[in-house]
Amino acid sequence: MGRRLSRIYTKTGDSGETGLGDGSRIEKTHPRILAIGAIDELNSAIGMTIEEIRLEESKALLGLADTLGELQHRIFDLGGELSIPNFKVIKSGHVEMMEKELDSMNKELEPLENFILPGGSKLIASCHMARAICRRAERETVGLNETEKVNEESLKFLNRLSDLLFVAARLVAKISGKKEVLWKQG
């Protein structure tokens, strides 16, 4: 395990640089830090979604909370992976697990016939917010990959995760009896 902070302020980032897990320092605007920051936001958004699920007090949704909780740990792993150049934590098994979960979730849903807008309930919107943040994290990580090689499985992981969050929003709507907000062409 890495060093533990005995205090939160270190003053080492005051000049616009930050430290990576390997001890090197880079600018806070570097594509690696942008990707790590988006991953951190994603993890926070999923944490909010899990807490919204728990507030629903629906036994039918608890499995989704467990799945998202497990994914939070892998997202944290991904942030750690990105903080050490050439380090790999995310593996094909993590992607395959999400694909199996997606297959299971999709069996519960009707085919998609229209675009869906975020809404219908706070929880549904929370799933969509996490999905949108995941898409940005994916874009930032792809951007990093254009200049510095990133673990291919991590890119797949983020892509599947955004799909899973979209399907989760649809599943929440079905289980909670809320109507999905369908896009109406102007």
C-alpha cells in the first residue's frame, strides 16, 4: 500500500503540478490528470446513484446497488492505474463481467424504440448523469491514449460502463414503475 497522508494539505500542488503514483510530477492540465479527474468524478456520481438506490428501499434494486458498488472499486483501480504510467490493473475479466451483467439487465427490458432523455425520477436522472460523466471520462482517457499508451482493457471498461449505466437507468424506470422520458422531435 502507498503512503498515507497524515494531513490533507501538502502545498506541493500550489504551482500547478501534481504528483503521480510513481513519484513523478506533471501539470494539472496534462491529459493524464484530466482523465484521472474525470474518473474521480465518475466514481463520485456512481456513489450518489448507489445512495439514491438505497433511498428507494426497493429490494428489486438492491442487486443494482451491489453491482455499482463493486464497479466503484474497479473505477478506483482504474484511477490508480492511470496514476502510474504503463501500470495495468483492469483486465479483460472486468469487461466480461460487465457484458454478462448487461446481458442479464437487457433481458428485463423492452427493445429501445426511441431516444431517452435523463429524467423520470431523481434516481433515473442520477444514472444518466453518471453515464454522461463516464462518457467524458472515456473521452479524456482516449485523449490520453493518443499521446501515451493506455491499457486497452481500460478503454473497453469505460465504454461498457457507460452502456451499463444507460441500461441501469432503463431498468430503474421499469422496476420503479416510472415512465422513461422519451425524446420528442421538434
